[in-house]
Amino acid sequence: MDWLTGIFVGVQAWLFQALVQPALFALGLSSLFEDAYGATAWFMMGVIQIIILLAVISPLQRWRPVEAMDSPSERASIRVDVLYTLLHRLGLFKLALFFTLDPWFDEIFGALRTAGYGTFHLDQLWPGVTDQAVVSLLIYLLAFDFVGYWTHRGQHQLEWWWRLHSLHHSQRQMTMWSDNRSHLLDSIVLDSVVVVVAQLIGVAPDQFIVIVTLTQLSESFQHANVRLWFGRIGERLWVSPRFHRLHHSIGIGHETNGPKTLGGHNFGVLLPWWDMLFGTANFEQRYEPTGVRDQVEANRDYGRGFWSQQWLGMKRLFGRA
């Protein structure tokens, strides 16, 4: 692992010095060197993720697809999802947040620290964890996954949030590119929750990058168009493509006790444990069509292109669509 870390740090330093630093000088933004160096790491992790998607998950989709996707409209829909993926994985969305919301968060948390409210380091609850980096990482991974489960349930059970999040479920051709298909306002709310939690529990920046990258890769795999499950035991240890596809299935993933009740099943981000613990797990071995009920039964329009999807999401939020 040391040699891999060395290669990563070396490439990061080269990329920053050769491209990012000169650009910041030219734009008169030399005060952002430290933040930009961290952003370079996010960009590199995004590139690595895209390579893994193309080299590993894409062949799996061709090997055992759940459904064929050959029509021009299906391919056009997938191309829009690719745009969402590049926007989020390569750090462009994070860059926008850095110049808009991050200054507010810095001011708020700075004021709290000045008032004497320090950061609580969750991993210190485990004796001797400072000498056990892997244990520390697992503690934070578990904590973020628990938060992810409940925020995901909130996206399905709070009417205003579902009006935004339903865009994610409107994809009828689910693939490895579908994870980041979300309304930008939905992503802002979710990322804000993650930032606040990260500050409150004291996760280190390098651990945070690893946790986010691992989570995103797993979620891309979960959304893949692949007929695959992990077996009776494995299904209860990690979220599989079959487990998550049921979450996207029409009526199963976003309804409880009938079409008029928001809810659903299989909200787990990485671990199905929370679904099992709180009674929302569905382990049926089925591969159902994906989408939203009103999309199929009432022909509701969720948009075909990026901007139309964003605009219709705002209209749904205010009851105009």
C-alpha cells in the first residue's frame, strides 16, 4: 500500500504543479493553493473511478445484462447519466459548492470552535485506535453508512424531498452511470448533511476521501445493468445490484402499503444491515422494471435532457408539474 500511496501523491504533486498552480496564479487565486491541492486529489480519485467503471463494471454489464438497451432513446438517456457522473465524480459539483456553500460552513464551524465547542472524534471511543488506521476507517465508514440510510429514507418519506429525489428513480434504463442522476438541489441537501456530520464526528480528510470513493464505486456497481446477487449470506453483508434494483423497481422501492404512501424498501447505501434492523429489507430474488409509478401510469414527464430534468424537478418541488 505504501508504494501505491507514493505513486498517488507523486502524480498529485505533478498535476498540481504543472496545471493547477499556474492556473491559480494566472487567475489571481494563489490564496487557494491549499484547497486546490486537496481538490486535485478528489479529481484524481474521480478519474480512477471512471477507469474502474469502464474496465471492470462495463464488461459485467455486457456479460449478464438484466435488459438490453439498444434503442436510440435508451442510449440517449444513458448519455445524460454519463454527464451527471462526470459532473459529480470529477469534482465539478464540489467545486461549485466550494465557492458557494463552503464559506458559510467554514464561518459557522469556526464560530463554534471559537466558542469552545471542539470537534468530537468518534474513532477515539475505540481504545488505542490511533494506532489502528483500518479500525478507525471502518468506524467512520459505519457511521456514514448509518447516516446514509436515514437520509435516504428521508428522501423517500418527506414529500418535498421525494419531489426532488424522484428524478433519480425516473431512470427506466438503469446502468452503472445512474448513481449520480439526481436533482442538483437534492445533491446540495445531501452533501450538506454529509459535510455537517463529517465536521461533527471528526473524520480526517484522507479518510473522508477514501470513504466517499469506496461508497461511490459500490453505488455505481449497485446500479449496474447486471443480473447478479451475492448469495443468501452475501446479500445480507453488502448491498448487491439485485438488492438495489428492487429499490428502484416500480412500486416496490418508493411505496409502502399501496401507491399513495411514500416509503419503500432497501434504502441501505453499502450495508443492508440497517434495512434488516429497521424492517425495510426486501430480499426477493426478482429483477423488476425500474421507474416511478406515475411515470408509467400517468405518463408524467421527468425530462429527457439534463436541464429539462432540473427544471421539471423545481416545478415538482413547488407543485407545478
